[in-house]
Amino acid sequence: MAPTGNARDRLARRLVQLYVGLTLYGVSMALMIESRLGLNPWDVFHQGLARRTGLSIGTVIILVGALVLLLWVPLRQRPGLGTVSNVLVIGLVVDASLALLPDVHPLAARGALLVAGILFNGLATALYLGARLGAGPRDGLMTGYVARHPGRSVRLVRTVIEVTVLSLGWLLGGTVGVGTVAYALAIGPLAQAFLPLVTVAPADSPARPLTEPV
């Protein structure tokens, strides 16, 4: 039986990793927003809503996350600490980061922000998933729907949802561009590459990377 201290150390690492991951995720989103070269589908939607409502994008991220979390109820999904933290932390960090980042105008500098944002987002996704403290609200919506509808693939459901929010966000005025395509192509491989390095295995099993970030 593992000593109690080991279990405490493992939990402490998971908590630190969770909040470092969420903070880095918020920073990465702010970098992509500041690049003005395109966002991931959900952030196109968040930005479009923010422009239409006058709310900060961080506030919109929190409100949308809370509404998506309510959709977990009919799916009988149980949120974890990571789920609730996801709803609150990322939006706050995005607004704080945007307030601190300078305006960048040269295309080369904006491209650098985009690349940094995508790289940091891949690492942040791996840190968050690797902490194993609960799915994000949007990811849980996809996996919960698939669990209630056997035969549907997570990949298909994810594609349908993200195409829908991307289209709505674009119609609302969100930024779609080369960054949107680059994110779609890079985020899966990046997260998958980082996951084996940061996944915290359960106390009773050897370290094992997650097979697919969702």
C-alpha cells in the first residue's frame, strides 16, 4: 500500500498542474486573440458574442461555460473540480492577459503571437487533461452526448458542434483566419505529444498517456 504522503504529493501535483494548465490556457487564448489572425471555433463564438453584447470576452467565456455545464444535467454528467475551475479560471485569465499584452501591429509579430498561442495551448491542454480532475464543460458535453447515444463517435460529434459554433461566431463577427486552420491542424498532435510527459497516473496503476485529447 502506498504511503499516505505519496498520495498527498500526487494530489498536490495534480492540483498545481490543473491550475497551471488552466492559467496557461487563458494566456494562450489571449495571445491568439491579440494576433488577430484567427481563433479556434469556440473562441470565434466567444469573441462574436463579446462584440455583439459589449461584454469582455473573458466574461462571455465564463457565461458560455456555465450554460454549457447546465446541459450536462440531462446527460447525467458529473463535473469535477477541473470542470468548475475551467469555467471560472480561463475567462479571468484571458481578460487579465489581454489587459497586460501590448498592441502588436507588424504581421511578423502577430504571427509570432499566433504560433506561441497555439504551442502554449497544446501544452496547457495536456497539463489540464493530464491532471485528471474533470473534463472541461465543452468537452464533457461531447463525451456525455456520445455516452447517451451509443454508436456516435466523439470525433463526429465534436466536428458537428465546432462547425456550428464556428459558423455562429463568424456570423456574429468573430475572427476566422489562418490561425483557425493552423489551430485545427496543430492542437491534436501537440496535445498528444505533451500528454505522456505530464499525465499523472492513478495511484494504483503505472503511468499511461491518454489516447485522445477531447
